[in-house]
Amino acid sequence: MSEPNVFLSRKPVVFKAGFAALAGVLFAAFALALLAGGTFSDPASAQQLGGVVTDNKKASTNPNPDGDDFEIPLPCGLSMAFRFVFIPQSGYIGEITSHFGTASKETNMNGVAMSSDFNGKHPVYLGSSLALENLPNKYKPVAQRIQDSINATYSSEEGKDASIRPFYLIGKYEVTNAQWEAVMNGNCELNNASSFPVANVSWYDVVSFTEKLMTHVLANNPEALPAYPNNSTVVSFLRLPTEEEWEYAARGGHSVNLSDLSLHEFFPFKSGEKATDYGLFDDGVSPPNSSPKRIGSYFPNPLGVHDTIGNVDEMTFSTYKMIIGNRVHGSSGGFLRKGGSFRDTEKNVYSGARREAAFFHRSGPYRSTDLGFRLAISSVTIGTQDRLAKLTDEYRGFNLKISSKDNTARESMEILNDMLKKIDNTVQKEALRNVIDNLEKLNIKSLDRTKTEISLRISGLVDVLLDLRTVKQRQLQNEQLSATVAKQLKAIDDMIANFPNMPEISEEDKNKYHLFKNQKTENQKQVAANNKELRESYSVEKDRYHKLLEGFSHYDRYLVFSELDKMVKGITGDDFNSRQTKFCLDIVKKNLDVVFSTRPVSDIPDSALEDKLPVIPVLVN
């Protein structure tokens, strides 16, 4: 049963009807649902019969309330519901490490899924600034219960306080027309559009919305927001979620095992469930959707968050950055939109799907009738001197991690082990043994992270090297083209020089030869221009390659070559791409030898980058 197409306008739509008309519409809607094989067993759906003004404050703000919801007050007696999203690591600097984005059938030399449209899987590090101490007393028992369940699953990291698990808050639903009208226009009238997600607003409109909402809350209910104790000036704030915050929450957040976070396109479904149970999108079977559904019309994800699959696409606070070589590229574009909409196919509503939207078009700020948003709540990282002191202690703890290259740290471990042998006191011996064990665990974690960084950097080197070889191949082809055109021009010149001895050549043919010569001359100029552009491009890419090489100098030589050899062994195919990747890795290995020698990388000759480069013959008419 389709919903009314009310999302196209941000103006309230007032529905007026007599009792008979209302009963007729209700009967018709019920009959249509039965004919379509549908039911009204879900309370939210029963409240949302299309075409009838059934919207109330609950339907427009929190149609499926839960005891774990965090709510802030809005104008007109409305509210906005949020869900706790914990980072299941201990300490203020606790963060999760995972791979977000969407996998592709293409793989790199390590067998890791890549993407041809700059949106593939990539490593993500996510933390947050809020802790239990920041919460209003009303919500501390709820958060404590969630944190206790996390503590039962995840142990505390060494050197960190197990009672601290950072979190942020994410909107339980997409922001509705009712909430928008109340905040932006002071319009308290509810209508048939009220419980639909607001759409057709710009990124800048949303920033204005958060400003007005924050102003209202601070003026009327400041105690409703998380805040720093003993600091009356610093409060938490409402904003759009970052890409990482949005995707972590959409994938199920702390309610999903860390190992499962990146294994599914959405989150682990229960037996018999499918994506269409959780959101509205074009499934390729049902008739095309003409509008979104009212908020909360589908099952929530494991975190209790609704409508992250389809319905309306959602803005984030993050700018769009390409994923290149399994890492986030440095350039920033438009803003990032996530989740897909009712118009999109399933692959575009995956949790990891990433799409760019311009902040502005020529006609003004970008808006779309299927683009909405939800909000997040976070705070500043350092709000008090007490928090700063605790952060500093944790930071110092991180510095105890032993890198594989740190000979001083290795020597320190040997000294500690020698001390252990000489201590007779049982209590002191046990305490020192615990210190050594913790340091060794930290060393293993640090080593694993370093290995991952090295592998990603080597992959980046191969990508740049492939670009270099592509540019050089085009240069070689252009040189062939230039030589071929030069031969053609000489042949034409020879022909023209013989014209006086060839009286049978007509004037028309002579003109044709001259035109042909002019054309070839223009071709030669174009080839020369192309060669100049390629030389400049080659120089830029070569500098980039050298800088990437220099970045390896602070790693342990043995560790770098160990990871490189592992990557070579991981290539088992014998296709063209596999052979080319192996060849590039061999060149990288030779170049890295220079990095770990006393010579500068600038000493690497171009021939070392282009070794055995094949020349593809160029055919020219």
C-alpha cells in the first residue's frame, strides 16, 4: 500500500474530512491492504494508514518507544529520540578498528576486495568523547546497564580504566516534518505529513536547524543535554553524524560483535529475515516507490535504530573522500550521503555505500526530494582539567607500546627480565611479571598495527608505480607515433619535391597532398603537446613515489621486507594482473633497498621504475 506523496514539500499539508469520508478512506485502505496480502499487525503500521490524519506526537517523534531511548525536548511539546552507541574499548582514548565501505568482486594483490569507483573497503578508527560522567542522572542507569553488558563481553585494555567506555548518541529515526516545522517555524500543527522524514532541505538548512534546536534546548532545558561535571560552560551539542559514526551505528554498533561489523553489507539478520524487513528501497520486484514511509515503519537494527536502509538518503558531517589503495584519500569533495533512499536499488542502500553530493549547484544549495538526515550528539574531547589529566595518562600509556624497530625498548625488556631473575620477594616478582606480560601484549598489538600500515603503504607504492608505468607507456607510444608521422611527412615532402618532374599530377592532387601535409603537421604538434603533458605528469608521479618510499625509513627493515615477501607469496594467479603486480613488487623491493641504504631515493634512476616495460606498437594511418 503506497504512502501519500507528501515528502515533496516542507510546508504542512492540512487534511480535512467529515466522518463519512474518514470512514470511507479507512475502509478503502484496509481493503487494499487485504487484497495486497498485507496486514496491520505492526503497531506503527496500524497507526499510519495512508491518506488519513492519524499523526500525533508519538507517531511524529518516537512511534516505537523503548526504555533505552535518550530523548531531548523540542518546541511544541515534541521530542527527539536517540540511541546510545558505545565504543566497546576501555578508556577515554578507546577506539574500535574495523573495515567499513562496500566490498567489490575485484581484489588487490593481497586478495582484499577493491572498488573501481573509489568507494571500497577501508580501515576505520572510531572513538568518541562522551562517558557516563557526562550524562544527566536520569539516563545514567540505562547507560550503566548497557556498559555492564559490554564489560561482560570485552575485557579492559591494559593501562585503561574498565569503568570508562566512550559513547555517542545517534538519532533513532530520521528527522520528521513535525520536528522540522516546530524548530524552524514554531509551527505546532500536526498533519498527514508530520511523521514522514523531512526531505528537500540543504546541508546548510540542516546546520541552521541544529543551531535553532541547540538554542531552544539551552534556553529551556539545558539539563537535558550531556555535559561535563563541574564545568558550566561546556555542553554537548547536536550535529550531523560523521560517516564513521553513521556507518558504525547502521551496522549495529556495540550490539554486533566486532568481528561481524564488516562481514555483512548491513548487519547479521535473524533467520528468515531480509533487507526489505528493515527499510524501503527498490527491490526490483515490487512496483517503484513514489515516496518514503513514515518513520519507524520497519524493524529496527540490532542497536534499535530505524530506517538506515533506504527510506530517505541521509546527510553526514563528513566530506566525500575517495578510497584509493584501501585508504582514505586526502582530497575532500562535497558532503557524503549514506543509506540510500526509496528510489535506490539494494546495492545503494548497503551500510557501506558511499555517495557524494555537492554543497552547491549553480541554482543554489543542493537539495533533493529523497535526501533527509538524522542527528548525533557528541561533545568536545577535552572539557575539563580532570579529563585532560586522564587523557594525558592514557596517552603516556600508549607510548609504552614497543615498536618492532625500537632497540632501546628491546633492551629495556631484557633488563626487566634480568631483574625478574634476581628478585626473591614473591609479591614483587609477581608484580614485575605482570608488568612484563602487559608490555609484551602491547608490543604484539603495536606490531600487528604496524604490519597493517606497512602492507597498505606497499599497496600504495604499487598503485603509484602502475600509474608511472601507464604514463611511460603512453610516452613510448607517443614517441612511436611521432616517428611514424615524421616518416609520413618526409614521404610527402619527397613527393611534393618531385611534382615538377611529374606533369601528370593534377592541381587537385597537388592540393590534396598539401592538405595531407598540413594535417600531419598538426598531428605532429599535438603529439609534441601530449609528450610535454606526459613528461610533467611523470615528474609529479615520480616525486610522489619517492616521498612514499621515504616514508618507509622509520620502519624496521626486516619487518618491511617480511611483509613484502608475504604479499608476493599471496599472489597465486597467473593472469596478466597478477604477473604485473608481482613485477611491480619486485621493483618496489629493489627501490626499498635504496631506502634502507645510505643513498637518497633521488638516486633511483627512471630505468629502475620502467624495467622491462613492453612497448605496444602504434598503428597510424
